[in-house]
Amino acid sequence: TPATSLDERYTIVLVPGFGGVEGFDYWREARLRTAFPQCDFVTVVPGAFSSHHDRACEVFYMLKGGTVDYGAEHAERYGHARFGRTFAKG
């Protein structure tokens, strides 16, 4: 079987880097959608200055839905709440 098919759709998740803020079109999404019509683009914006661990947790729950759980050990070690924002299924 071929590795890819023109009929397949792909989802690409766009995440701004450290310091990235909501409301800015970093990737010129309209151009991406035109250039790659077989792809669905999802933009998520985790905490701009959060740790890599916290950003990864936030992105996961932004996509899956639910309340962000940073983990009990991590939260205690770094002195912040274990649970964060709640997201509808992305």
C-alpha cells in the first residue's frame, strides 16, 4: 500500500514557542490552509512563560478536553497548584 493517499486528511497542531501569545497569527493560517487543503490546522496557546512540562500538560488538555493536571509531585516540587484551567474537547 502507498505510504500516503491524496484522500487522507491530516491534523497539524500549531503551538507558539516560549513567549507566544494568543491572538497573533504566527503561521499565517489562511495561507497554510490554501497551500495544504488536505490538512486540518488546530491552534493551541499554552501559558506563554510556563515551563515545558506545564505547556505540554496544557496542550494535551486543550486537545483532549478536561481539567489540566500537572501532577501532584510536579506541583508540590515547583510550588503551584496541581490543577489548572478546564477546556472543552478541542
